[in-house]
Amino acid sequence: MGALTDLIYKGANAVAGLTETAVNTAVEKHGSDTPLAFPDTAYFLPTIYAATGVKVKSLGDLEACVGVLKSLITNKDELGDALNAGLATAVGAEILQAIGYVGGAAPDDGGIGFVPDPIIRSLGVPLVTGDIPGVAVVLGSAADPKTVAYVVKDYQTKGLLTFLVGDVIDQCASEGVKMGLDYRVVPLGHSITAVTHVVTVAIRAALIFGAVQPGDLAGLLAYTKERVPAFVNAFGALDEVTVAAGAGAIALGFPVIVDSDLGDIQVPGALVSVTDHAETARTSLELRGIKVKAKNIDICMGFASAFEGEIIKKADTQAEFYSGNNHTVELVVRRELGEIEDGKITLIGPDIDGEPLVELPLATYVEVAGTKMQPDFEPVIERKIHHWFNYVEGVMHTGQRNLFRLRISRDAYAAGFRLRDLGKVIYHEIMDEFDAVADKCQITLITEPDRVRELLENEAMPRYRARDERLDAMTDESVDTFYTCTLCQSFAPSHCCVVTPERLGLCGAVSWLDAKATKELTPTGPNQPILKTGVIDERLGAYESVNTSVFEATHGAVSNVTLYSILEDPMTSCGCFECVCGIIPEAKGFFIVNREYAGGTPSGMSFGELASMTGGGVQTPGFMGHGRHFISSKKFAFAEGGALRIVWMPKELKDDVRARLDKTTKELHGIDSFTDKICDETIATELDDVLAYLESVGHPALALPEIM
Ligand code: SF4
Ligand code: CU1
Ligand code: NI
């Protein structure tokens, strides 16, 4: 037998043996009826479910799975067969990990363990936009901790999402790699079987976004190979089990790069030795076809999307600009070409020197000129400042416009970071992302209190107000063009959002103005105009041109879509929606659940379970994914009676949308404080109690006709 297949079978058989013993022991100890589940997923044991369609719910269900697993290990000396043994290893690892969750508590294996569904959904947008260009799995035990830390930090700077398995976790920690989901370096666990937690992420992506049917193993493998940009780096000596797990990765389409010399047992494109760690990242990205945009800004701190979630504590802060204490402004304005000087960065007022905490007002005043620059792009660019500042290692930013908090860390200050560097960041990013509309850009940072106040009062506030008025006045009726968004097709091939002024993309990240700007920036890109023609039904928001565009954009998968109905030809959902809504027939209304909410709902289902009812680019009448902002839109479920039908939402979501929702329902129906009539989890989650509450407050939905 070939050396490689031999190793794979040794490992696979070892895992099969361990799995069988563990299942038997667990059944004996806890009984076969004992429930078995990973936390917060609607996909059972995802590998088994996706590959076979079997819904494992109790320990007893595992016995049959062990049989299937063993049948996959044929011990035939063909690579294809050996890869199946790799899949068997993945199944075995999944079972072993799942047994660890019996009783409900997560096993302590030095990592986060199972990744819940909502996290996977939240990764949808950054993955499709290329903000996260790929997924690295780094496992094993490096001979020299510095090598693995070097590689992982490199991925971090490139924005990749890295999962760690094994000793590399401690090795990276000891070398000062910043870890956690916010830093895009996620420790899964020390046991090699913890690799299952990233395997199930890839597999659930196929179920969530790809509408791959459970049991369609070929479809599953095609999806992961074509659409999940992942690869594996194995550090240190390889044992059989690691090799067998690697075979599983290869079966899913993920190349495995090892740092030992495998000699002639390498498989071109799939199993490759790279002994020079300076080459590990480059070769890995190349093998998986991952392209990373270089971000070389001349500042002394790291600049990468992986730093976006970094939190800087007050004690670590050198300087703070906070609207609660000082005036603050962020403003982007369009200028004529002759009015500004390209690349000019000016600081007016003191810099951040001095004893911490330095507290100052701050105006970030950005002037952009270009033949294609439109005033409508001002807010689109302005909103990006928040992200760009956060990408800087040692800088934290929350908020926007005149209300924000910006912190610069002592570390960044000590390294030489000063206010002008913020200007450099903005200039670089505008010229990079908005080069199609920005021919020139000039940035002024102001910390002089009077100058900031003047700018705020005389220019910024009037402009913010004018913009808001324009946005408020912008209705679906007031424009002649809508836009498609097909960005998510890289994961959900038949999904298409239709973005209108009153209905933003379901991810919450693409407004009509964003789509319009993207069309200008990338004319053949994901946002294409739909000329609003051929009204079929205004109440439903049905248009011939929308249907035609969606039909084309989904390559014939979806032919009829309405803009304002949840029941009749609703828009498709991809999987990364901020909220999902469903029907409570007894209340004649809708309930809405946001992704962050982990508790129970009146439907008896969690967000994850509800979310699994829709998605994958499929239309599911009665369930719909949508953005937070859509809730207060006058077009929300307009065909079914609109926002008046909303009877239940989590408290946090209620509070978030309250002001705008109250305004909408007041204007449309003359109702005051409508949001108070909506039930939430602090009031009730059981259906009977919810109904009682709705009765007690006289919720208007109760007086409406049956919903279905
Ligand atoms: Fe994806 Fe729709 Fe958001 Fe576009 S608008 S990124 S298709 S969810
Ligand atoms: Cu999406
Ligand atoms: Ni989405």
C-alpha cells in the first residue's frame, strides 16, 4: 500500500475504534435516550446531517452512524477511497466532540469548541465582500513557536479568519498573538478532533447559504470545494490521526500545507510540503486561489480588518475624543476639482501629546472632488471612516457624524502614532475603495475647540439635517430605479436582494444609496439598476422589470418576487440576514427575531432554528430574512397590513427600532407609542401569555383579518 494511503487508513481506523468505544461507553453510562446536540444549531451533528440526512438527536442514534462511518473505510489503496476514510475521520471526530457536550456543558479543551449558527451567519457579509478573504486552519505543534505565530499574524494582517487546533493555541498565545473572534484568530481546542468545529462551519455554510440538501454528499463536497475558501496548515510532526483528518479536509476541497518534508507522498495541489515558514502563507493562499489586497499604508501600526473588533480600555488609552465631553465631527463633503489639493493632510490644533488621558475635541473633515463624485456618495464614504479607523491596531472607534468615541492606545502613541496618521488612513482608503469617483481628496483634522464648534454648527449639522431630510423624503415612489444585489451569490448562488430606498438589503449593510454608489464604482459589479417599469400590483410591490431582473440575476432560479409581501413571492434570503420574521397565526401577526438574540420565542424556536427555515436563496412564504432598518419602513409587510402586524420582538430590537417605528405607525395609522404594544421576552415568550398581553394592551393586529 502507498505510504500516504497507509497512514490515512491507520488514522481513520484508529479514530473509528475510538469513536465506537466512546459511543458504547456513553450509551452504557447515560442511556441511549440521552439527548445529544451541539449548542445553538439547527443542523444536529452537521457533518452527519449534511452527508446523510440523518438527524442525530440522542446517543442511541449514534450506533447506526458508527456503522456508516466504518463502511467508509474500505482500506483500498486508491486515493479516492482513502479520502473517504478521511471523511469517516471527520465524522468520527464530530461524534467524539459531540459526546463531550452530553449533559449540556461545553467540554473544556482550551478553545471555544462548537461555533453556533448565528456566528456563521454573521460571517456571511465579510466573506462575500472579501473583507475576510479566506479561512485558515492552523493545527499541530510547531517546533518553534515563533514560526506559527509569524504565520498566524500574517493571516491576521491579511484579514483571514484563522482557527487554531492543538498546541499552536498556547504557542500563539505565548508569542503575543491577539486572539478571539474579534481578532479573527479563534482557538477551537487542543484535541485534534476539535478540528471538527471548523469542518462543520464549512458544512453548515453549504446548508445555510447554499441550499444544499441534507444527504446530497456530492453537492456538499462540490459546494465546499468551490465556495468555501479554506485551507489547512499543519505544524510539526504528523501522526496518523492528523493525516487522516487532513484527508478529510482534502476531500472537502481544502489543500493541506505541512511544514515537514513529506517527500514523494505529496499530492500536488492538495497535500504540499512547505518547510520555509516565510513561504507558508503565500503558498497556502495561492493553492486555494485566495487573493488579498495589499494594504500598505505608511503608518507605524498594523492596519487590517482583523483589528476592527479590538477594544481599548480607558487605562490603556493615550487620547480620547468623545462627544459626551467635547465637540466631535466627522464630515465628508464633495468639492469642485479646483477647490482642493490632492493628498493634503492638515492638523489644526494640538496633537495627542501629553500625559494620558489627553481629551480633545475632534473634527475629521474630508473633502473629495471628482468628475463622477456625487453628493449622494458623501454619507456612503463618511460611514466608512468608522471601519477604517477601527482597522488600525491601537485605535478604537464607535459611532458616527457628531456622536462618536475615538480612542488611541498608549501603545500606538509610544510607537509614534499621531493624528495625521488618521488622515493618511482615510486618504489611502478613499483612493483605494472609491478611486472611481474620487480624483482628489484632502483631509483636515481639527482639535482647536472653537474651530470644531464652528464647523459643527455652521456646516456639519445643516448638512446632516439636509441629508436626513433627503433620505426621509426618498421613497420607493420617488425614484425610478431600484438595484439588485448579488454579492451573496458567492455563497448563495441563487440569491438576489432587491434594494429600494425603503427596503435595504437583508444583511443591513447595503442601502439604496450604497447600491447606487457601488454601481458607479464597479459598473459590472453586484448592484445593477432595475428600471421601475411594468407595475403588476402596487400593494404587493410586484413589477415586471423586477421579476425580469431577478430572473436574470438568479440564472432562472427565481422568477417572481414581490417587494412588500412576506406571504406572496417574498424575496429570497441568503443566510446573513440581521433578522428573521415569521407568523403567529393566533395573534394574526408577525414576530421578528434578531441574530444576536439567543433566547426563546413564542414560536418555540430559537433564532438559529427559525433562520434554518429560510435561506439559501430560496423563497419560503411565511418566513423572511430582513435588515433591522426595514422594520420601521412603511413598506414592511405592507401587503399584509404593515408594521401593525408586529406582535413580538426581543427587547433590545424593540428599543433599537422604537423611535422610527413609532413615527411610522403614527404617520400611517395615527397610533401613539405603538412599540409599547409589542410583546418581548421580558413580558412573555409562551404563546398564551403573549396573547394575553396583546389583549391587555389592545394590540391593533388582533382587530385585523386572519393573516393566512
Ligand atoms: Fe448579500 Fe443582499 Fe446584503 Fe447584497 S444586500 S450583501 S445580496 S444580503
Ligand atoms: Cu448574504
Ligand atoms: Ni445575507
